Amino acid sequence: MTLTLPRPSSLINGIKLEAVGQCLLFKFNDELQNRMETLLERKKADQLNPEEALELESIGELDRIFTHINALLMA
């Protein structure tokens, strides 16, 4: 069985814009934030299955992308 990394764009519905000061920043909605935290907890406990590891990798990639974009917006 071959597992493939879900595309970060498949998670785009989990993104919202939030006003921070005078900027609108990209943030995870509550559902995606909770999912990421759950997966991180499972990873710390060494309980992630291969599909969850790939899901966490995709969420992490999306988090890195939006962290970079938000930094550019704040600069």
C-alpha cells in the first residue's frame, strides 16, 4: 500500500482571516487547529499511524506557508 501526502490546498477550507491590529492574518479555524493539536499529541505519544503522519505533515506545510505570508503582511 502506497500512502501519498495530502495536498495542503485540500485543507484550505480550514483557513480563516483574522484581524490583528491593522492587518488581516491567515489563521487555522478551530477545527483545523484542534486537529493539528490532536495529531501533535499523538505524535508525542508515538501513536501516529502512517496516514495521520502524512496529514500532520500537510497541516505543518500549510502552517509554514501561512506563517511566512503573515510575516510578510506584518512587515
